[in-house]
Amino acid sequence: MKKAFIFDLDGVIVDTAKYHFLAWQKIAQSLNINFTHEDNELLKGVSRVRSLDIILGLGNVEASQEDKDKWLIQKNEDYLSYLVDMDESEILPGVFKILKLLKDKNQGIALGSASKNARPILEKTGIISYFDVIVDGNDVTNAKPDPEVFLKAAQLLNIDPKNSIVFEDSVAGIQAANIAEMVSVGIGEETILHEADFIFKDFTLIDENFIESLITK
């Protein structure tokens, strides 16, 4: 049976989370807000607009919409500057092996990400051809844990949500997959992603037998 395998981007396929952190930290420092790696966990799977609101909340900073718009543009420009030199070395360990396996088994492969820069990142890392469908922040209006991004990906693949598997590294993403009644596979720490159906530290621990079990389940 053909299933839909839907991947988040940041922290799942590539580690661009570090670049998001640096860009947000620069904004926070300009506003005299102390923004730590721990604070950055609050932004996982969250839209850019909501992320800014969270950071402003950390510093009890109120701002006009004009200022917010300016900071959002600045953040994205800083983030994009870090991506200029991205290449295949940025793909997280084990990911390419799983994408190739799924392609060889003729499974549906989709990206479901809040990032508005998903396409250029996939192009720079040389794996965009593995994806049958790309749904990113330009295509949806509701952020995770709303399941819109995953439901749209399944729809575009013409595969029932109940025959879909989501790989996610964020709590909001796992919750979105669960709400959509999809199989959720957490990539990261079990203590954080305990709501997932399956949890792996990274893709190097996922083997062909596990993928085959998802296909035939």
C-alpha cells in the first residue's frame, strides 16, 4: 500500500534551528531581551509571527505592528544570510538513507513545514527531487498544532490522513500529527516528545524493517 510520509524541515531534515536561534537572538539583544537556547525551545514548530510575540513576551515588551513588521523582515534577512552557504553537508545523519529507501519503495514523500524558506533549503541541500509535494509556511494559514499543513500534504498526495506518517521534532508538530490521526514519529528526546507514537533520537536509528512495518501496517 502506498502511504504518505511527511517530514518537517527544521530539526528533522536539516539543522537550521541554530540559524533561527542566532537571528532571533540578534533581535532580542537589540531589545535588551535575554534570549537563551532554552527559550528557543518555545519557538519549535511555531510561525515567525508567533515566535516574535513569544520573544516580546519574555521581555514584557510592547510594540506597534509597524515595529513588529520591521523586526520580522530583519529576522528573515539575517536568517537567510546564514543559509547562503548551505549544502548537502547540512542534511542530518540518516535522513538521506530514509528518503532514498522511501523513493525506492514508491511511497509518497512530502514536506510539511512552517518555514517559508523550505524550497530554497531543499534546493541548496540537493534533495528537493525526493519530495513529491512541498507544503510550507507560504501555503497554510494555521500554525501547528493545527494539523492544516499535514492534512494539505496528504490531500495533495491523494492519500488518506490515516495512511500518513509524520516525522517531527517539536511538541506542536507531534500534536498536529496526532490530531490529524496520522502516525507520529518523534525525532529527538523522549522526555519532550512523549506524545509521539514512536520516538527515535535521530534517523540513524531508523532501519528498513521499521519503515516496512509502517508501509504494511
